[in-house]
Amino acid sequence: MLVNHNIIDNLCKDAGESRTQKALRYKEQERVKIKKYEYENPMNFEISAEVEGSDIYDTYILVKNGEIENITCDCPDYYNYYGVCKHTLATVLKFSEYSENERKNKELTKVKKKKEYINFAQIVNTIYNEELNDIDSGVEAEVTRSTKMLSNSGFINKAPEAKVQEEKEKMQKYKEMLEDTIKRLEQI
């Protein structure tokens, strides 16, 4: 069992008999779709799911050291009750019935979907490209901001000369950084 039975017992108790029965029906009727999970052991896990009720509701459960750290659902019952609703309970019940093999198979599927790299250099280049693209975006935004500021006659006429000069120097520096980043991106 992937979830400690004490956690399930406490959730059922908090939910009450009516919500527990509905949650069990939802689980049995396959209304729970686990979207994402992180799993360490029966006392430490995180689950996100969609549960089909009168609408589709997103659920989230975080358990650390056997304690529920966070449990949420976007259903009306959760917002009125701020506790365990049938959707969050159904999510944990569905997850608890996963066998160890199912969990491992799903993890293998997740791993296979990740981008595969041929060698270490390819990994480094990918990270380097991502960082350069982030820098490029930030610098472009600063150049745009400086350009707008320097083309604003109100700023030019009212700001102290030192502030206008400082903004011109910033813009020149950003343009140089942008050109350098573009050259480095083209080399890759």
C-alpha cells in the first residue's frame, strides 16, 4: 500500500461518513485521474489529480512525515468546509491502491518522456542556451524600457540631467550586452 493506513483513517474521519462513501464510489467508478505525484514512502508524498464530480475538480495533497501539510480542491464543498472533501479523499484512496509495480511503471513512463541527451556536452549546451535565452529576454526588456523612457519628452525635460545621462549609459550597456548575447547564441 502506497499510503499509510493511519493517514487514510484520519482523512475518512475528517471527511465524515457521507463524504467517505461518495469518495469510495468515485474511486470505484474510475472518476479520479492522477495527473502528477512525487513519492518517497507511505508517509511522504505529493499528489495532484482531476476528479469528475458534478464538474471536473483539481485536487492537491501534500503529506510530510505522516502529517497532511496541504490539502486543497477547487470544489464548492472544499471552499465552504475547508477540510477533506469527497474529491481529495477519492484522490488519496485511488493513489493508495496503486501497486508498487504500477507506480514504478508510471515512473518509467515519465522518465522515458524526458528529453534524452547523447553526452555531457549536449547537457551543458542545453543549459547554457537556456540561460542565454533568459538573459536575452531580460536585456531586451531593459532596452525597451530605457528606449521608452528616453523617448518620453516629459522625462527628458523634467528629469535632472544626471538621471537622463545615467539612463542613456544604461541603455548603451544593455545594447552591448544584447549584442554579445546574440553573438554567443549564434556560435552555438
